[in-house]
Amino acid sequence: MNQISSSNGAVSGASFMLAASLAFAGANTLQSVLPWQYGMSSTGMAFWQYVIASVLAPPLILRIGLGNLRTSHPVAHEIRAFVSALGVHVFVYGFASGVPIWQMVTLLATGPLFIIVGSVLFLGEKVSTARILAALLGFAGAIIISGVGTEGLGWHTFVPILASALWATTDILTKYLVLRGERPETLTVSLLVLMTPNHLAILLLVNALGGVLPAGLATGFPFALPEGNGLWLLLFLGALTAAAQYLLAFAYRDADATYLQPFSDVKVLLGGIVGWIALGQVPSVWFWPGAILIVLASAYIFWSENNKAPQGLATA
């Protein structure tokens, strides 16, 4: 699928991506709360996050049937799960390092640039001028929000950018599998099931390299669970993770990866607002003009794609 075939696909794809962005915003907030308020290590939290999400997968498996989970692309599924797990560990390490949630989430908006390059090179997608402009507009908004250039470019700035590159790779692999007929349910369940052993492998690797990695990553085997409200928040984090992955798979089923990225940037705005309300992390004065650019990018690409829809099809 090189172009969105109808405005119905544009509407449903954008809607699923916006819903996924909301789920990711909630998950990002909890990823900041659990290490700082409940003493969880970042690596341990990432491990349990996907264990819980995997536990929630059986009802989905039973609903779609075990036969529908068969795949002809096991290697692609494994690579997708490992890269995604690595991105999670890099991202939560940024939270553990004290980077504000609004800045962490904002710099993830570098993802569309990685996705556009990857989609063109590996998926053969056509990138219109509108898609490039929307991606650049969303990226500019993210940079404005991040405060890069006003607070200096520290090493921690590259933590979410690295996570963004890893997750962009995951998104490209997701679209690759969709184009080869993989169902959204198969994509969701396979990721949730494979993420747990991949998180464990990363934990073992971090422990083995503890002497050469940053101190925040040399945490040994941090499997201790939080108590009280912390445990409930961890359970909610797992549930949000499962929901976000499921919604993401449906979004990529209905629309191109390059079209969807400006809508993914909305999680920057949502993450900043949720972090402000839940954690009292007041965004900088640059948050609002940057957020406006991100919203404009999403509105522009949505308008552009729907105006290209064939005559006679329902429009949004």
C-alpha cells in the first residue's frame, strides 16, 4: 500500500493513532512516577511492564484463535520485539536520569524523520511534499518545546532521540509485516509475548556490562515489585502498554507509516499536559508554541490526504 486508498482509511488510521498516543502519554507518565515516587529501577519497571501486558494477552488470543497467530515471518517478529524492548530500556533510563517527562516525550518527535527515510528505503512508500512538510513542522515544534538551544545540548538530549530511532525501526517493521498480511491481533500478541524474554535478555546484558555502562543502568537484577498504590500503578502501566500496541497495529493496518507520524507527535502535547497535571512538571514557556506547530502538522496532513481521496468516497 503506497498511498491511502480512501478517506475512510485516513480517518480510521488517524483515530487509532491518536488513541494510541493517549495511551502512550499515560504510560510515559507512569514510567516517570514509578522510579521517582516508588523506588523502582528503570530496567525492572520495563521488564514487569511487559510481563503484565503479556498476561493480559490470553483473552485476545482466545478471541482470535490460536491458528491466527501462525506466521511466516518469525525472524522479523523477533527483531521487532528486541528493537522495541531496547527502545523501552533506553527511554525509561532517560526518566531515571531526571529528564522531565515533557522534554523526554517531545524529543520522540524526531521519529517521523527516521520513519520517512526507512519507509522510502525499505517499504517503497511514496513520500508526498505534504507528508515531508508535516513531518518537518512537527519536528520543529518538538525542538521548540525541548528547549534545545536555550538550555544547551546535553548528553541526556540524545537518550530520547536514540529511543525514537529504535521505535521508528519497530514501526517500520510493523508496517512491513502488515504489508505481508499479518493481522493486528497477531502483531500485538506476538510483540507482547516476545517482549518479556527480550527484556530479560537485555537485563542480563546490562548486568554483564555493568562496569562500562552509566551508573543508572548497572542495576543488577531489579525484580522487586512496588507495594500498595505503586503495584496498582504498575498494573495500570501494563494495561496501557497492551492497549497502545493494539491500537498502533490497527493504525498501521489502515494507513501508511509516513502519513501517521504527525498524529503520533500529538503524544508530545498529551504527555506534557498529563505530566503537568499528574506530576506538577510545569512545561517551559516554549511548550505552547511548539505544541501548536505539532497540532497544525497533524491537521495539515489530515486535510491534505482527505482532499486527495477519490471522488465518490466518503470524506471526513
